[in-house]
Amino acid sequence: MKKAKLITLVLLSPFMIKAQNASYELNVTIQGLKQRPGTKAFLIFRNGNKTITDSTLVRNGRFTFQGALSEYKSAQLALDHTGAGLEKTQDFLQLYLEKGLITVLAKDSLKFGEVDGPVINKQARLYKTLLRKNSDKLKSISAKWSKIDPKDSSLRKLNDELASAYKNEILVREQLNVQFIKENPDADISAEILSRVAGPIIEVEKIEPLYHLLSARVRKTSAGRTLGADLASTKATYVGSLSPTFSKSDMDGKMIKLADFKGRYVLIDFWASWCKPCRAENPYVIKAYDKFRDKGFQVLGISLDKDKNSWLKAVKDDALPYTQILDEAANGQRIADNYAVKAIPQNFLIDPKGKIIARNLRGTELDKELKRIFGSDL
């Protein structure tokens, strides 16, 4: 299976929908469960920046969790069949914690359990039903794909056929997601689903009309507000916009300001030492820099590394000749935040007046764009 050459910086955290006095009771029944003495069930969810893990004993295939939350939250149930602990547990079920009574009815294990609840879990069940055929097809293709030896050239045709089939089903999944949003604009989970459709690099022309289809109430949920903010920040760094200004120290401690590059074409290149696709792009950027720097082209590398030594080593190993900045958070804010960067590699080409004229030029696309600007006789 081909892997997308994009590293997501911020995993989709469980979306939270505001509620008042959100006390919940979660009752689970697993019919036919062959349990050992001391079998434990776990409830895992995020509360702010913390992961909360609760546990309880399973008695005769039944267990209950209760609690009070200020917000509805996405959560996971886990069942430890062997006593090996949560880390080695493979039996999980996704659901929502919401105000009221939530029930789960399963047979033998959690993962195929049916969840019912007052509002949001009913929405999730409707969504799951819509996706069922598509999900089954994706699982079937993946199962066949996993058995193929990529080194076996005789299976290349089958590999390509499965790749094409998988790609088609991913497109079907997106169409189904959009269908659900259009048919359920007042469903809380529609904002979350739209965020999945948007992905880490938002296409404003595609996502904004769908966002405005959501009801005003859903746009005010946590997921809705987050997506709205992401749309706004993406629009602020779209082609035609003025690039956000910034100033930070480079590798030598010299203060670097974007304004210092005014009058030249500048590629702002977001990357990191641990990002393999970024490292694969570096030779193309170096080649473009060497070719066009005398024409008025500069590159400003902005690393999202958390470990300074790893960053410095990568700069040396890749022999990066242009200015480098480590994007450490200052007062909780990073340059990447101002450019709505949630996945790397990403880059922005800035003209001499500070306007963004191109985004995400990959591979030979950068060379082609610079030839268009400076002329092709190089």
C-alpha cells in the first residue's frame, strides 16, 4: 500500500461538544464473553491536554462507567481478555460520552458492539450505517493487499489493481462524508466529519461552502469553532495574501526577520529532521537555491523539530546552504501556527512585495515555477 508522503503534525484529537451538567452512565453487556477472574474494562478519553484512563471489573459480561463532564467527548472502551494490560489489549470500541444513558450490546468481544445513546451516539450509528459497505470494501482490499510481497514482480499488476480499487473507495468515502454533512447539517458530528474531509491542508474553495452548510449551532461546537479557525488561518495564507511577518534567531543566534528578505523571492520551507518526505524534498530545494539565488531567490528553512541537536545534525547531514530557523514556541505561538501548517512538508513562495504567489511546490514543481519567474535560459 502506498503511503502518503505527508506527515501530520497534529493528530485529530477527540472533538468535544459543549453541554451543561453532562453526567453520563455507560452500561455495557457482552453476551457469551469467556472471561477470566479479574477481567478489566477500560474507558479512555481526553480531558483538555490530559488522557484520562478509568477502569472497572467485568462481572458476568457486564460493566458500568459513570461520570460527570462539562463537555461531550469522544472515547474508547477497551477490554483486557488476557490480563496482559491495556497496552496489549486489541479489543476496542469507539463511542461518545454524552449526557444520559449510553448502552453497548456486544457478543464475545467489544469491537463489534452496537452503541446507543441519547443524541450523539445515535448520529454516529447513522453515520456508521452509511459507511458500512464502503468500510467492508476497504477492509477487503487491505486484507488482499497485505498478502502481496512488494518484491514479487509477478504480482505488480495485482498490486496496481488493488491500489486503484483502494483509491476509488477512498473517493467514495469522501463522497459519503459530504453526503452525510449535507443531509445532517445540524448533527454535532458533522463538524468532525467535515474536519476529516478537510485534512491537514485545507482546500478553502472545497471546504468553506460545506462549512457554511452546517447549522449555526454546530459551527459553535468545539469541532465547529476549531474548523472555522483553521479555515480563517488557511485563507490568510492563501495565494494572493500577504505573508504573515515573523522574526526569530537563526542557527548562529542572529535575529532573522521576514522583512529582511523584501525585494527578493523567498521560499519559506517548513520541515523537520524526523520527516522523511521533507528530507526527500531537500535536494530539490538545494538545487533550486543554487540555480536561482543569483537571480534574487532565497530560501528560509523553518524546522519544527523539538530537539535542537537533531535539527542541527539534519542541517549538516543534508548540507543545507540557506538560512535555517528552529520554530520554537514563543509565548505559545509558532511561525507554523501563523501559516496554518499542520502537516509537513509545506512551503510558501513569497514575491518581492511579500505576497504569497504559490504554495506546496514539490519536487521539480519549484524549479518550473522559478523558471517561469526568472526565465528558462538557466
